[in-house]
Amino acid sequence: MSTGDGTGGILSVLIPAVGGQGGGVLSEWIVEAASLDGYRVHGTSIPGVAQRTGSTTYYVELSADRAADDEPAFSLYPVPGALDVLVAPEFLEVGRMAEAGFVSPARTTVVCSTHRLYSIHEKIATGRAVYPREELEALARAASRRLVAFDALAVARERGTEVNAVLLGALAGSGALPIGADAFRKAIEARGVAVAANVTGFEVGLALAQGAVPASPSHAAAPARVPDVPAAFAADVAALPELVRPVVALALPRLVEYQDARYARGYLERLRPFLPQPRVAAIVARHLAIWLTYEDAVRVAQAKTRASRFARIRAEARAGDAEIEITDYLKPDLDEIWGVLPHRLVAPFAGWAQRRWPHGRPTLGQHVRTTTVSGFLRVWMLTWLKPLRPISWRAREELGRIDRWLEAVRRVAARDEELACEVGRLAQLVKGYGDVRRRLVGVFEAAVDVTLRASALEAARNTDAGLSTGLAARLRGLVLEGTEGEARAEALIEAVRARLEKSDLAGARGLLAD
């Protein structure tokens, strides 16, 4: 039985970590340090599943009484409510362990990094599904006896070390275990791997936990820098409504880099009709800029062959001057392959493919080593097709959809501003690649269509736009939940459409209320 006071009994330490976070090494350091400091100790691990669908838990117990004659009875598993120390290399693991009941406000010291590695459930949702950081912090403070938390990843990158070494120092500095700091240092040295870097990480973690040095502002996420507006567009941006100006200031450099200044001018022309209604214009400006910079083969090739990408990978791998090898896994489908070619050339083939494979196109899987001359050139030469983008098959398809969406927003904006905002926000559904994008575009177009039908019937009945506004918002929310939400949205579209065909506004409102 653990006492949790460091004076006797058994103290327990739980380390939940995913692949690559060094949880195993961290547990070994703790075991080695306890042994070097004269404590009887035992460590074990319970394998989890792949990456962020779960974690491997490392569990350590040590007898806090070095003078005891009896052999301690160590457990292989942590006991909910009886945990003395939780060391979490990533913030969500604190929430996982608190939810499982391991963390106790009467007993548990939590040492954790506040950076995030997103879980599978956070990544697969169509919309934003990231668990709120503020709620994690509130939970960590409420559930723990003491919380030692800072962005250990930022610290590690700043000092050229690893997160697990920084957290080891924070554990030592927390005083939650009776092990001396020197024993931890000797444990790092005993492993003989990256000793200098790991000792550096340990020392800074120790100082942070003891309050000897404050957490640097660089340990928090730096605010994104707003790009400079191209000089040719300065007067255009200055003339915009205040609510719209920041969005356009971000959009124009992106559009110029994506294609050219003429393309960015086209963006401003498409935005101009909405400027008398700044709320609507701000929403349209954001989604229009994102849609106009859709990801095609040229865009992917530019991203894959940028010098900054290779420099970033080299820095993250800490390769120094050593040779690195990068293999890009590409799987374009037929639409993506011919999407960058002139529309007149490929339109007949595209139409045939749509009839032949209406629910998905064949793909061409490729493994390209972009760190070789041949592999790099193979990808880089796709960027030469950039001048063809305005007349490409993909541009014809995307611009057609964009103009139909803008026309829908214009139509409803003349009647109700809130409805126009919601129809504008529906463009958030157009995202993804290949089959995913085709599926979401289908749902988007159906959502716009049924919203316009509802609006037309409301106008004919001289009623407010409550149904159409609520319908657009509800459909967007459902689709952004993921594939199950998409199915529910499609069912709602069909049900509402059937009611509207019978001019049954009351019935359609009832479906929305269910």
C-alpha cells in the first residue's frame, strides 16, 4: 500500500506515452535512479495500440523506506485513486488518466507537458474536433494534488534535447519522489546515449519545476505573423470595410503565391458585390480564399519540393550534415492526374470516367524518393504546369462551383443577412481530396439547393427565414461531425425536400426540431 507521503510504504509512478515519446526510456531512468539511490524499485509496461488511438503505459513502484527489512510486494498495475505521480509527455494523457480514475486531488502529483499530439478522433472529424486546451488545464488542476505543467516540447527544441529528459528533471524538481537529483543525473549517464543533451534537458526541467527560471514566452505558441499585403493591392485593402480587411490582407499574399496577381484580382472582383454587407463579406472572403487555393497536383508538387521543407525535416531529424532520405507516398486518382491539363483536352475523358466510375476513380500509387535527383525532378516538373492552371479541367470545375455558391449567397443576402451568412459558411464543407472531396461536394451542393428551396417557399409565404437559416446551420453542423453526421445530413435533406415539394413549411420545421 502506497502512503503517498514519501516517508514509507510504496510510491507509484505512471507514465502514459505514445510511440516516439520516449516513455520507455523515461521509466528506465526512474528505475535506474531509484536503484542508484538505494531504493528497491520495480518497473513494468503495458503495451497500447498504434499512435494516438491509445498509449503504452509504463508503471514504476519503489519502496520509500530504504531501511525496511521486509521485501516489498510490488504491483504490476496502477490502482485507481492510489497513484502518487503521473508523468504525462503530452497534455491529453492527463485527461485520459483522470477519466480512468487514476489521478486523485488528495494524492497525485501531475508532471506534464502542455503540448498536444492530436488523437485519431480529433483528426478524423470533418470539422474542428480538437479537445479544448482550457478544459484540459482546468481538469488537470482540479484532479491533481499538485500540477507541474509547461510546454516541454518547446523547451526541448529550444535546448536541443528531448521531452522525456526535460520531464525527468521536472519530476526531480517536483519533490514527489525521494530520489536525489544526482541519482537522476547518474541514471542518464549510465545509459550512455546522448548524455550531454539529456543532462541539459534534465537541468532545465529541474529548474522550471523548482521555479528557478520562469517559463519562457517562447514556450507558448507564437502568434501567427500577418503577411504583408502586396504593394499593388494596398489601396484596395485600405478601401475595404474594417471587418473584411484582416481576412483579405491574409488572403491576397496566399492567392498571389498560389497563382499570380491577376488571380488575386479575380478574388477581389468576386468579393466586391458583398462589401455593402460586411458580416457576409467577411465570411465569403475567408471561404472564397480557401476554395480558390484548392490543392491540385501543382500545389502538392510545390509543397514537396520546397527547400524549406527539406531544411525543416533535416532539423527535426537532427541530421546535421548527414545525408537524409525522404520517400513521398503519393496516390492520385484520375481526376487529380488530368485535373491540371487543359479542360478542352481532357473533358471527354473526364465525362467518360464519371459515367464509368461514378462513386470513385482508380488511383495510381507511387513511392517517390524526393531526395534523389530523379525523384525530385519527377515531382518538381509538375510545377511547370502552373501557367495552365486557369484553363485546366480542375479550375473549370472548381470555379463553376464557386460561382454557383456565390450566386446563392447573393440571392439570399437580398432577403436576410443571417441566412446569407449561413449559406456562406456552407462552403466550409468543401474540403479533402479524391473520393472524400467528391462526397463532400455532393453534400454541399444538396445542402445549398435545399436551403434555397426553403428560402423561396418562405419568401412566397411572406414568412421570416428561420427555417432556411436553421436548416443551413444544422446541415453544416452535422456534416462537420464526420461520416455518421454526413449520413444524418443526407437523410435530413431528403426529408426536408419531400416536405418542401408539398409546400409543407410546418412539416419541414418539425423535421428540423427533431
